[in-house]
Amino acid sequence: MKYVIKNGSVVFCDGVKRCDILVEDGKIARLAENIDADCEVLDAEGLHVFPGLIDMHVHLREPGFEGKEDIASGSRAAVAGGFTQVCCMPNTNPVCDNAVVVTYIKYRAEQVGLCKVHPIGSITKGEKGDELAEIGKMAEAGAVAISDDGRSVMDSKIMRLAMEYAHGFNLKCLCHCEDENLVDGGVVNEGLNSTITGLKGSIRAAEDIMIAREIALSESLDIPVHICHVSTYSGVEIIRSAKARGVKVTAESCPHYFWLTDDVITGFNTFTKVNPPIREERDRLAVIEGLKDGTLDCIVTDHAPHSSKDKEVEYSLAAFGISGIETSFSLSYTKLVKEGNFSLSELADRMSAAPARILGLEGGEIREGGVADLTIADLAAKYVIDGEKFLSKGKNTPFNGQEVYGRIAYTIVDGAVKYSAN
């Protein structure tokens, strides 16, 4: 396999350069102006070439919930969204808490053969929070991290043991931060709009307390920890303060937290129901600033597809989650770059290089000799989001009708074109 990507604007960590890319045997063989090689040409005139996007927080639902999504449909959605690698959370059925399920996910992903799929194992058996899962065996089988995503490990002693044990296998704990006792059945942000709608609120402190606990454990143990889907201004401040004093903490947030406020819940559209909840303008602006200054290291989707029966019920009974993997790049480019908050290199870092650094994955940069995982986008292309056109089984997006810029033109994995808009 050998071809040249010509005439594209290539997004490097230190800026954007007009450059050709020679791809050979799944690697980037050469970067130079006007490469003249006797091979096929992929013309990227008018397009931008990014390092392949990496989403370190998705839900592919398989095994057990294939009605919502499966590895095949999720992978098709991922490459359509520009993602060359995804890391899938363990809240499947059975829970991914052992080497057998890890091996199954990897095997299914290889069968599908689109994006690279990295399983994340659970911290505790069955995600029940009371007994450590088979962390070492999952690491040997190919798990890249552990998480009880969707739930916090409420027992601090078990969380400490998990961090210490996982660290021995060079795995990080990815922490869903909510004090379940404080949440107490809350389904939206606690504030004016929860009062107006009569929907039960979840206080910011429920998230912040658990962020602070994970950071305290990380600092005391001198072990890295990662905070999932940060949604509060106060959580951003807690992480910023910890980083300033050298704590080994990394963190992520999602497009719905820097696009939306809880004003959206007043229409009772269950597509706006996520966990943690969409919060207020102060929180939205803090997430943008946190992503800008590096307090929040990366942008993830928390892609959580659901069937219509999970969402077409009253708000308090609906499932939490947004189907976001096909819109993340466009939403991020439109809000962060086009509105003047980020450079293209910063966007590439938050959506590719940072996830690779955090989890130790190959990729995340464009360099000679590196893997040819590439995302090519038409940044001038404008379109309107329509969830019914998603390749994901989950059509549940609160962004229906939103005009955005930045359409994925090609997604290339190990040198092979896995998605083309043409």
C-alpha cells in the first residue's frame, strides 16, 4: 500500500504547513513539499489533514446491549466522525471485568476492521464497587485503562487499592465523579431550571467532592489519575489547583458541556439528559477556559447511544446519554476554533495527541515513521446536524438542527481509507 496525500494543509503540533504525505505500508514514510512518487494520489486540495482523532471515552454497548449500538455500528459512526481510535467503557452485559470480555471486544473490533478499538476494563467486579476486578488479567488481555464509568467507586479504601494495583500494570483509573448519596436520584443540574421544570436536581458538589477525593488519593499515593467528563466550574478550579502543585491528574470534557446550558432542559427533550448533567453558563465558560489552558487535557464524546424506547419516555425515566461521536469534531471546531478560542494545533492536541499521551497509545501526531492514522476535514463545509442520518444506532442528539462547520472528508487507519465522504 503506497500513495501520496497531496496539496493538503497539515496540522502539526507547532502549526499548520502546506505539505505532502507519502504513505507506505501503513506508515508515514515521508513529509515534504511536492513529493513526486510513482503511486496513487489522494488530492487534499482545500482540506486539512489532522492526526487521527482519538476518543478515549465511548460506549459501544457490545456485548449485551446491541439494540443500542454494537461494535460494527459504533465503528462505522466513529470513522464517519473522523476517529481512528476509540476506547470503550466497560458497562456492558456482562460487564467488562475480566480477560474474556476484553478479548471478545478486541476480536470483534478486528473482525469489523474499521477503527482501532481499545477496551477499558472495570475497576470493580460487575461495577458494584465492593470488590476489585481482575485488573492484571485484563491488562494482559489488552485493556488500556480501568473505570467504573457511570458510577463512582464510593468506598475510598477500594479506590485506593484500585489505583495502586492498576499502577503496577501501567494502567490509569478513569474516574466517573459523583457522590451517589448527594445525587440522590437527581436527573438535571440543581438550580433555577430544575425548580422551574420540577425535575429533581443534582448539586455541583456531588461531582466536585469526588473530583477532590480522587485528586487527594493521587497526591497522597503519587499515582496518576484521570477525571472523566468534567462539567462544573468548581471542578475545573479544583483540577487547576492540583495541577499547579504538581499532582498527576489529567481530565476531559465533552462538546455538550462547552456548547449547552441547562436552559435546554426546559423543553423536556430527553436528548438533553446526560450524566453528569448539563449545567449553567458559568460552567460552560469554565470548561472552555479549562480546555484552553490545559487544565482539561482532552475532548471526548462520552458517546452514549440509546434506542428510541430508552428516550421516548418521561424525562425522569429516560436513559442518560448523547450519541456524539459523529458530531464531536464539527462541534469542537465550530465552537472552539471558528469562534476564536483555539488554534487548529490546539484542537488536534485535545482530540488526538492528549488522549494518546494519557493512555500511552500509538498515534496522536503526524511525523515521519509514525503510524498513518489521519483525519482529513473540509473546514469550510457547513452543514446542519440531523441525528436521523447518523450511522450510529443511537439518534439521540440535542444538536438536531444546529448549523456547524467542518465535515470529515476521509478517515485513514494504518494507511487504509476507512471512510470517504465521496
